[in-house]
Amino acid sequence: MIALTLAEAAAAVGGTLDGGADPAARVTGPVVVDSRQVTPGGLFVAVVGERVDGHDYAAGAIADGAVAVLASRPVGVPAILVDDVVAALGRLARAVVEHAHATRVVALTGSSGKTSTKDLIAQVLQRHGETVYPPGNLNNEIGHPMTALRVEETTRHLVLEMGARHKGDIEYLTGITPPNISVVLNVGSAHVGEFGSKEGIAQAKGEIVEALTTEGVAVLNADDPLVRAMESRTKGRVVLFGESRDAHVRAADVRLDDTGRPSFTLITPAGSAPVNLRLYGEHHVSNALAAAAVAVELGMPVDDTAEALSEAGALSRWRMEVVDRADGVTVVNDAYNANPDSMRAALRALVSMAGRGPERRRTWAVLGEMRELGEESLDEHDAIGRLAVRLDVTKLVAVGGREAACMELGARNEGSWGEESVLVSDADAAIELLRSQLQPGDVVLVKASRSAGLEKVAEALLADGAAR
């Protein structure tokens, strides 16, 4: 964090000093919401959660070296008092970002692929200068400012993903970190139960390009009509990416190797170069193009961009995390989250990883329920089951209740699979089934919404064999 005195921090958040806080004392360490992570010179933020009240840990934080506590009531130790701790956290982050004059802010959103693309952008830009980005998907009103507060004077890029569950969420986040470049990946059915329609989702996602000034750049997916329509909503210059011929940054000659990893020729206004991704699944081509568009806009040479993309790996857990067991079984843990678009992409990746011809490996799709789909939920689950049949997945294991049953029924109705699809009640039942039927060389995809907890299946399968 860029160092601030307590007086400067209090002024930035509209707070008052309390508990003997020294106005000249400087916050030089990290800002944290977990008192166990306090280090000397840091600032502890006393967030009131559903189960824990951070104010109860204020004294311990000071004892461990925190300069002060950001709090909404007196805590008997040096503190900055505010009415709303979370809102104040956002204001503090805004102040720090404003001090970082050389930092370019890259903000991205989309219904699927946000975290994977954020990780790609960050890895590419690290070649170009010091880059701050969040681990995992810290994209809400707490995680977002916490990431921004890691910015230093030497930070060249700040890469942030922005999620939305309600209209105005992204507008709020861009108010904390006004973007220089805004990226929109896609508009799908994730959270359609909250927004009512894909058009409603697009309206919310588009807030990220409305935040741009005339000097900003909107990087938009040319292959998604709802994203492309956002051109009219921004003051910034528009750069299109995708496989469309009129995209400014596009892919040609896309192909998959025997393990399902894509290669393509990256074409940009500044030249072209070959890319060989280490990630699994053709859907990562679009993510890589978005990352390339950002990198080129920030001045990276095309050859360096392509080389960085080819070296980038998966940084976040449970997102197409591929591990081979000693017996040749491949486990694909994509259990962090799921929506119809990401389910379709994962199924296609699974099939591509199996190869073709007589040496084709058996494929297992262990799929749980997709949440927050509203009235479309049953139809979407049915469609995923049918797609598994059309893609010739060897066996579908649907895990869960009504929605999972609908998925399994869709598979049977599409292909009359009989015993080639099965419904099980929970993760433990799926594990028992797989342990009894898996054979060396099989490829197993595990995917569901986070609340389904299907990462337990992948972890059990890996524990059964010595992973390499």
C-alpha cells in the first residue's frame, strides 16, 4: 500500500481519529480484514460479518503491530471511526489508487471466464511491469478494494475482475477504481434468476464500459451480440476481439492438440504471432484474445504477448485443474462454479481431451446443479444433459436433487443411454460409483456451482491414486 498518515487516511474516508490515534502515525503495511494477517505498520479493518464481528479483535490487532483499526464504534485502541466500515474501505482504496499516478487500471467482467482471463492478463502484463491482481475471484465490495490497496508507487498495472449480482454493483466498483481499460468477455445465463433476462445481465455488465472516460479503451467480444452492442454505451475507444473477421484482435487457424490444448495465430493491428496455450479447452482462445487486446493496448509487442500467453498457466484453484493419476486416470477439477455457458465449454474440453479414433479415452462428466438460473433452471439442466449425449460423453453422473434429475432425464431422452447416465444423491455417492467403475486411462470432469461442493469428488479421486 502507498503509505498514508492516519490523518490522511481519516480524511480520505471521512472518519475521525479515536482511542489515542496519532495523526502523524503512518500506515506502511497491508490493510487486512483478518486479524490473523496483521503485520507491523498495517491497518486492521473491523468488518462485521454474519458470524464474526471484527471489532472484537481490535485490541489483538494493535498488539500484533497494526497502526490503527478502521471501525464503526470505539474499540479502546487507536482507530479511525466511520459510519460504514465497508464503504470507508472503498473510499480508502480510491484514495490510494489516485495516488498511484503511473498505474493503469484494467477492469473486466463477464458471465463466465472472468477469473481465468484475469489470471491470463496478469501473467502477460507482468512481463511489462509490476502488476497487482487478486488471487482467485476477489471481486466484491470487500475483496475488490482490498486488492486495490496493494498498489504501490511502482505498480504499473492493476488488474481487477468485477462481479455483479445486482444492477449498480459494477458501477460501485468502478467508482473505487476508475478503469483505463474495461473488458467485457460475454453475457450468459449466470445469475439470470437475479436479473430476469440476459438483456438485464448485459445492462449490469455494461456499467464497466460506461465508467470509461474519452481516454479509456473498451475491449469487447465481437462474437457476442450483447457485448458488441455495448459500443454505444461508452465514451472510450472500442477494440473488438474474437474470431469474427472484423475483430481488431482475432484468432486464425485454431486447433487443439491431443490433450485438448488450443493453438492459434494471434492477429493484431501491430502484427501476428503463434500462440500455444497450456490451458485446456477451446473456450480459452477467446479469453487469450481478450488478454492480448489489453496487452497490445498497453504497449506490449505482439511477439512478447504471444510468448507470455503460451507460457501462462492456471493460477486459480478448481478451474479446469488437470491432474493425472499414476494409473492413467485424468481428473479435471472445474468445481469452483458453473453456469450453462461454462458447463458447455467444460464438456467440449472434456471430449477434446479424450482424443479421437480407436485410442479415444473413456470420458466421465460428473455434474452437479447450476444455481441462480431462475425460471430457466430446469430447461438449462435438461439442455446440458442432452449436450453430453450429443458430444458422446461416455457416462454422465448427475449429482443432486431436482435439477440434477432433470439433467439426467435430458440425457436419457436425447440418447436412450440407459445405464450410460446415472443420478446420484450427493458427492459421497458419486465417489463410491466412480471408485467401482473407473478404469486406467479414463478422463473425469467434475463441475457444478460452488455451493454443490463437488470439489470433494475430485479430491477423493486424487487421494485414491498417487498424483503426478
